[in-house]
Amino acid sequence: MADQTMAVTASPSTLRFLEGTGDIRRLMRERDWSTSPLGEPQTWPQALRLTIALMLDSGLPMFVAWGPGLGFLYNDAYSRLLGNKHPSGLGERFQAVWPEIWTDIEPLIDKALAGEATMFENWPLVVNRHGYDETAYFTFSYSPVRDENGTTRGMLCGVAETTRQVEVERQLRESEARFRSMADSAPVMIWVTGPDGYCSYLNRPWYEYTGQTEVEGEGYGWLNATHPDDREEAEQAFHTANAAHLPFRVEYRLRRRDGAYRWAIDAARPRFGEDGSYLGYVGSVIDIHERREAEIALRESEDNYRHVVELNPQTTWTAGSDGWIDRVAERWREWTGSSGMGEAWGEALHPEDVEPSLVAWKQSLSTGEPYDVEHRARMVSGRYRWMHSRAYPRRDAEGQIVRWYGSTEDIHERKTGEEHLHLMINELNHRVKNSLATVQAIASQTFRNPASYERARDDFSHRLLALAQAHDVLTETSWTGATLQAVVDRALAAHRGAEGDGQITANGPPVNLTPKTALALSMALHELCTNASKYGALSVEDARVAIDWTEEGQPSDRRLRMTWREIGGPTVTAPTRKGFGTRLIEKSLAGELDGAVALSFEPDGVVCRIDVPSAGAA
């Protein structure tokens, strides 16, 4: 390496072509050329040096192959095509660098060395430059390089890899073929234009429909298939949209193969390239002649229909034999805000009623049976109201259905009344069952091993009376619930003096109770009052009972906290076992209401603390 550097610096004038920047120039200055078929750079002829200088200064991929061994030199741009063959290929034999393609390119090399220049576009070669075989495409030229005597000593190649371009073109061709195949199989007429508006493609259905040939239809020839009275409008609509690169839609009469003109819709959307450039249109043409004729017929009879139906308090409507609703009284729009036309009637129906209504309608269309459905419709206010829709078919002389005539009636009040009655019956059944179960439980506990049947009978009667009084409180509010104050007052009425003396006090904020909570508290207060009258504070004149309560918690989880406290009564002691009254209180409040009951027998009297959900949590 030191000898090579000394050789280069010793003859700067002869090696000036290696001066300058670039990886290849640097590698050429640093290389040990003693192993190269090219020999030392100082020995290279002037023709080779000039060619190398031209190559190294070029931004295009280029290489030079020189001498009997075809020593291989290339520039920076070409090094990027070599992959893992660079930098080891610099200065080696051409065949050693590209052995895998040598049989493909050797005839071309021979031509260049014979003085014949060649050029090839998108030439496929199977190369191995990244550790695996791959097909790559190149556009390149081989030119002979002659020495000072005019003798061909080597060749110069300029090359560009076109693999990506070839792949893109192939994909475009395949995409175009797929598009044409699908378009030719489509049930509608399809066309494609360029940015200048020139029609470059019309699918097979267009030619089959119009009878035009490809020569007649492409370009602007498609306009010749439109009705003379519609041609100017169609052409103007197309050119205006094409100039603005906007979607367009136009209706015109199109000449069929048999010479008849039929109404058609021509619609298209613009195409844009990845860079935003306008590419033209892809459009379709659809025969709408039957629909257009039907629309004209409908408009002719619209006035007569409107005068007939608008006086009807119900919403009237009609449909064709296919079930398409084509006329709806204005009242439907006033109710729902929807036109109700076509399939729009389903837009106003409750989501749960759309499918049953549609199934029933299809059933009527297929069987000819009358349509009779109750469903909910959304009003302009956003609320739903019950409707009753009916429709009957009209048949022609052969018995074929030609039209359907229907009406929709608002039955909301009747329907909600029926639902309310049904709910009341179910609620009554439920409450009767619960009441019977409560009576059965009271009877079972009261008459289980009583000390005295007469006393048990009295206790049973009093408990039934307490249950009945609780029912009275709920009946006054139609079983929607009760206030705690009303429940307390009714339960304590029999134990207060005629003047409502102050032996029993009840204080607390207004609290609403569910029916279930009201019944349970009524029975609990009855048991507490009965026990206090026999053994506690209500059995002596100087004692008293204080009842107070509060309501706490969030609106969704309100709880009632109530305390029964006996003050100044006879000394009490905790019982050795639980009586029926205690079990009834715990079962009804703690078990059924997800509440909590705490009974304490203090020397001054019984204290009962109750914690249950209030109506706010029900």
C-alpha cells in the first residue's frame, strides 16, 4: 500500500483522473492493483484513463471492462446496483463479478469488443447481489472503447435498473385487465375518460345496448347515441364538470340497438393520481325508463290523490304491487317529520318494530292477505306513539294485485290503557300472592305451640289488622308507595291516647317508601308497639317512646335510618330466645329488604335501630 501511494504521488500528472471526491476514486487510490488484470494505474493507456474520468464524473450508473481479462471498473452510481458485490468487485475480472449472468451477456460483450454498439430496454436478468437469486430488469447500452490506434480494447456500459418500473407497469396491466373483465361483466354500462374528456373505454354492455362499435363509441362518439333533443344538455353537463374536475349526473334519452330511445342516468366521479393530478372520469349509465315513466304517471295523478286523502283524520297511503310506497298523506310528515315514501316509512318506526312490520308487509305482498300491524312510530317531539296500520290490495280483472291502499291510525291512548290495565292485573296478582304468603307466615308463627289459644287468636287478629292498615295506606296512593309519616301514624294510632298525647313522639324529614318497605315497617312498628304495651314503656303512664329517622346517601342509593327508643319504662332484660315478633322484624326488614336491624335491651327500655333502602334507592 505504501508503494502504491508513492507511485500515485510520484506521477501526479498521469493519475490526475483519480483525484477528487467520491468513494470509488478513494477506493481506486487505495487499492493494491498488483492483483488486478488491469495492472498498475501508471501503466493504463490514455484512452482508458479518459474513459474512466468520464465514467467517474457521471451521475449515471456506468462501468468499464478493459483488456484481455476485462478488468471491471465502475462509478459510485453503479456501486449501488452491485449490492454485496461491492467493493470486492472493483478491479476484478468482469466474469468473476457477474458469473450468474455471464451466459446471458457474453454474446453482447462479444459484439461490443467487435466494435458493435448495442442497447436493450427492460432486459431481465437473474442476479445474486443480496445473497439470493432475484429477477431484475435493466435498460443498458454496450459501447466499444478504442485505444489511440483505433483498436477496440474494452467496452463502456451505461445502465439504469428498471425493476420497479417494470413491476409497476405489470401491475397496471393486470389491474387494467381485471377492471375490463369486471366492467364487461357488470350489469350496467361503464365508461372511462382521460383528463381531456376523451372517452378511452366503453364496456361490452354499452355496445350491446346501443349497437355502436368501438370506433363509433370512443372519443366523443357516445354523444351520437343520445337523443338529438338531449345531446346539447348532456354534452354541456359533461364538459362543465370535466373542466371543474367535479362529479356529475345527468339524465337523457339513449338510443337502444333497436332504435328506441329510453331514459337513462349517466353519472361519474373524477379520478386523481397519487400526486393529485386529474386523470379523468369513471362513469356508469343505467336504464331508468320504467321508473321515469312511472314518475310521470304519478305526478299526473298527485293532485287528485291529495284532495281525496287530506280530509281523512287517519294517515292514508298507497303502494305499487311490488310494495313500494308511492303516496303518503301529509299528515304522516306532520306526525313524524318523515316522508314515508318508498322504504322511508321504516325510518320513523321503533327499532324493535321495524323487522316485524317489514316481515308482515312482505308476507302480505307474497300472499295477497290484508296487512294488519300495530307498531310504534317516533313523533316529531321524539316520543313514540302506538299506531295501527292496515292495507288491502286492489286486483285487476285477472285477479292480479295492481295496488295496495293503506291507512295508519293513532291508537296510543287505547294501547297504553290496555297496557296499564294489564300491569294492574299483574300487580294485583303479585300483591295478593304476597299478602297471602304474609298471612300464612303470621298464622304459622302465631299458632305454633301457643301458651293460650285465646291469646294467640287475639295476637293474630291484631297482626292482621296491622297488615290491613298498611294496605289502606298504600291503597290511598294506588299502591305507588307511601310516606313514612303516614305509615308511622297509622301504625301508632291504636296506641296513642284519644287526644294524641305525647307518650309517643315521631320526628323526621319527609321520606317516600316503596310498597314493600311500607308493609315491612308497618308490621315491625306493630310488633314494637305491642311489645311496649305489654312489657315496656307503653305499659306505664310516666314512660314514653321516641321514634326518629333520617334519610342519607346519594339519590341512587338512599337509605332510611330509623330508631325506636323506649324511655322511663320498666326494667327490661334480654330474652333467652327470640320470639315471633323479633323474628318477624328481622325477616321482613333485614331478609327481604336487604336492610339491617339491631335490637338492644337497655335498662331504661328497648332500643331498635333500623337501616333499610328508601324509595330513592328502589
